[in-house]
Amino acid sequence: MDYSDQFTTYSIFNSIDALLRWAREQGKLNNIVIVIKRSDYGGEGKRRPWVILACERNNNYKSCKSSETTDIRSDANSDMKKCARDTDTKKCGCPFLLKGVNIGDGDDWKLEVVCGVHNHPISEYLQGHSFVGRLTEEENALLVDMSKSLVKPEDILVTIKDRDAMNVSTMKTIYNARIRNRTKEFARRTQMQQLLTKLSEHNYIEWHRTSSDIVTDLFWTHPTNIDIVRVFPHVLIMDCTYKTNRYRFPLLQIVGVTSTNMTFSVAYVYMNAEKEDNYTWALTALRS
């Protein structure tokens, strides 16, 4: 299948980014994913910068177990565990090639078709192609902001697609981006270390106790909650839920009641067990 005509252009691009953007947009219109195969940005002497663009299925097929690992956390206090994952490629030796060449003394570029032929059927849809489904910097920033606002992943995807009709990201793209951003935010801290860091950053009142360097009980509340409970200290309601979080820690929620019969949060306590000692420690922390 020859796509030379679709990528033949006599336009002069004012930068390499403009050339890449045009080639990839043309690829999207024809359901072809364009990637950079090789590039040389020049150097000493008369060497001119150039870039070779290819179909994503260029090069030969490989099936192997990747050395790349994924991060898994088993509990709130543990470090990350590593596990390898199997990876296969979509390569089939597609000969399609484009060449971008710098011309003149400035940053002008032209695009040439080296080979416009594909040796495989062209995809009917681009959904599921990880490269073309990548989020832009603006889309990733939007995802981070919406995730902080507790927006559901499916609603984030709908918002991104509403802003860009050509976007072909999938739910897996959204989940992977959220995991990457969360990993960056953790900065190699465990989940318990991250929680304590966030409580400190947002000026929460926090107490915890440990056993063998493992957090067993954690009490936290906001200063605003303390101000309200000092005004309405007469009725406190406590309820402990269990098996509602990944680590099966009982969560003790303490709420108060105002003079108009409105409830408000007073404090939260994670406990490693529902025993008298745990409740005594939690109520002592609340009184303090």
C-alpha cells in the first residue's frame, strides 16, 4: 500500500518541531503512527541536521521478557517490590520512511518521501496504539489537576476528548499516566511516608505510634475541626469501619453534633486492631 502522495509536500517548515507535528498529523489522518527512527542534529564542519521518520512497525519482530520492571507495594509500610513483565513488539519490517533535512543557514526544514509503501494492512482505528495515544503536556497537566480533585478516570478521558477531537487515548492511557504521576509524587517514599508527608504539608495535627519501625496507629485531624469541637464538645459519635481499605486496618471516625443538629468531622484514626489499648490511645490523642 503506497502512501507517497499523502506525505509529499513542498512546504518549508520553520523548525524540526513543525515538521514532526505535520508528519504525525498526516499520519493520524491516514491511521499511520509516525515515529523517529534516527536523527542527527549536525555538528562541526558542513554536516546538516537530518531526521529519519518511520512507521511504528519498522524493524524486525521481537518476542522477549523485558528487563523493565513494574512497582508493587504490598502494604502501607513496605518498600516497592519489583517484578518483570513479558513484552512483545508490533514490528514487521515495514519499509515506510520519510526524511527531514535542514536547508539554508537558518532552521528551515523540508520533508522527503524515501519510501511510501507499507507491507501490512493499515489499522482501521488508532485507538490502542500507545505512541499516538500519548498525552500532551497540557493534557497531562489537566489530568493531574482533575485527579487532585478526585475526578473519575472515565470523566477525565471524556474531558480530554472533548477538548481534542483527534485524541485517541484510551482508559489504559489515563490509568498509566495517573500511576506515573503518583510515582513521581511519591519520590521513592512508602505509602505511609507519603501520607505523613502530606499531613505535614497541609498542616494537619497528627500523632502516631510504632512497633519495630512499623506504624501501628495513626491519629489525624485538621485545626479547623478542633476549633469547631471546642465550640460544640457536648456530643461525640464514634464509629469504626473495617475491611474497607486495602490494608484491612480498622478506621475510627469521630464526628460531633452542632446546636442545629448538623454533624461535622472531628478526627480519624487508623488502628491495627479494635482492642481497648487502641481505643484508649485514640481517645487520649483526641483529648490532647
